[in-house]
Amino acid sequence: MELPLGWCGYSLLTTTSFLGMGDITTKEVFHWVSNAPRIVKASSTICRLMDDHKFVQGHNKGHGDSASSVECYMNKHGVSEEEAFDELRKQVVDAWKDINLECVEPRDVPMALLIRPVNLATVMDGFFTRTVMATFMLLVS
């Protein structure tokens, strides 16, 4: 499923995070990031899917003009909500694999720059994972 990733802002955050990094950030680096490299797409995918997943799980359906990726997947493939969640979880795992590959394969840019989209994806992953665990712990106690 092709995701509209522009709305999540991770491409812009990645590009902005390069500012002020000194000589390491060249014109070529900005050209590289403006062409939506795999690592930035993967980071954006993690943001989009984890955000939509938690939004729908919070039962905030009917939230406005756009459908979540979960709802789109359900409608497109005629599957249940749980099946859609499972598939989108697999897409998040695949996005992490893409990030890992981008960090170990020969790179077009220095690792100091690649770590920026990695950190952004980690923030989203950590935010939702910890939020779920904290909520679970409150419910159990």
C-alpha cells in the first residue's frame, strides 16, 4: 500500500536537523535528502503507521477528512481491522529493515547525517511503545 508520507513532516524534520551541522552538510547532502532516500521514507513510514495504528486503537474514528492507513487498508483489501493492523505492523518491521540496510550498506552521506532519521523513527517507536506499556501498567494496577 502506497502511503502519503508528506503530511507526517519527517522529511522536513530530517532536512531541518541537518542545519547547523557544519561542513558535513553540503549542497549534495541537501540534494540527497530532497530526493526522498530510502531511510527517510522508512522513517516517515514508521511515523505514519504507528501514529495511525494508535489513533484508530484509541477509537477516534470519524476524525475528519482523511482516513487512517488502517481504514484505507481495510477498505482496499476487504479485511478486518485486526488483519489490517497485522499487515501494517509488518510494514513497520520492513521499514526498520530498510533503515538498518541504509546504515550498513555503502552510503551516499556520512553516518552522522543518517542517524537523524534513525533517531526520528526511534522517537515515534519509543513514544508509542512506552505509552502502550504505561497505559497497560495503569490498567493492571
